[in-house]
Amino acid sequence: MPATISAKLEKIVSDIKDRGNVNLTRLTVLKKWFAEPRRVASFAIFIASEASQRTGKTTKEATQLFQEAREFLADVDVLEPKISRPRAEKLEARLEAFQNEYKRTEWGPVRIIQNMNLFLVESGLSLYLLHSGSPAVAYRLAAEFCENYDPRYGNGLSGPSAKRIKEIAQFALAIEAYEEARLKLKSSHRKS
């Protein structure tokens, strides 16, 4: 029997605890899981909602954006996300405009992100609105959500990443349980 996605994610958490750091690409196990079409939209809203709760130290304008995001996402069912598209587009545009500073490098322009949690809210909304059928974009959002910089190892999955990976594993279990319940309900309707 193949390992479940939550078991694979728990293995990554275990490896972080054992080694201190693992490569970010270990999260590519999520790409196959995201191939189920409904999961990407749910994940997008899950990340946006989670990030909106993690304000940290911030400016007055950022605090207002966090508050707006929390209010917008407060009653959204992550298992069956349905949000106002125009309102989501407006909020996503405001979030992007808030952190719209770029630095020129020899490889091209690089966006400067001052508040990662606001960026994750923006990215979650963007994934929901524009890329809800893209496992690769969903994986990238998961990587951004979990990535941590540690001066001993650089960027990767370390320390705080373990908690976030566990949150994704719990989310995946909830989605799979919901899908299984829906499947059983459909099956029982067919039999009757």
C-alpha cells in the first residue's frame, strides 16, 4: 500500500528534526496530490487564511490589509471554497500594490517582499483566481509557506518549517476525509 501524503509529509518533518535541515524540493511530493482538481483551490484558500492570521510586527497599512483579508476569508469553507471573485481580485491587487517594489539584478528584476505573510495571502488568492488547476503553482505556494532561512543551512526546510508542514499534513487529511465522505454519499445515492 503506497504511503499517504500525510505520511510522506511526516517523514519530511522527522528528517528535519533528525538532520536540522532538508532540501525544499522534498515538498514536490505534493504535486501529485494536487493533481486532484478541487484540492488546489482549497489549498489556496487554506494558505491565504493561515497567513492572514500571522501578522507579526507590521505597519498601519499592512495591519489594515491583514484585517481586510481576515474578514474576507472568515466564513469561507476551506473544503468547498466559494469566494466573491471581484472582491478577491480587488484584495489581491491591493496586496500586490502594497509590496510592489523591485530591485534590479544582473538576472533581472527581483520583487522585494517586506511582509511574507501578506505575500502568502496575495499568492493564495492569486492561486485561487488564476491557477486553481495548476499543481506546480500550488507546490510553489507550499514551498513558500514552509521555507525557512537558517544561517547554518541557508534557505530550505528547517526549524519552523516542521510546524507548517504538519499544518499542511492535517489539511491534507481533512481534504481526503471530506472527499471520501462525498464519495460514500454519492455511492449511497446511486444505490437508492
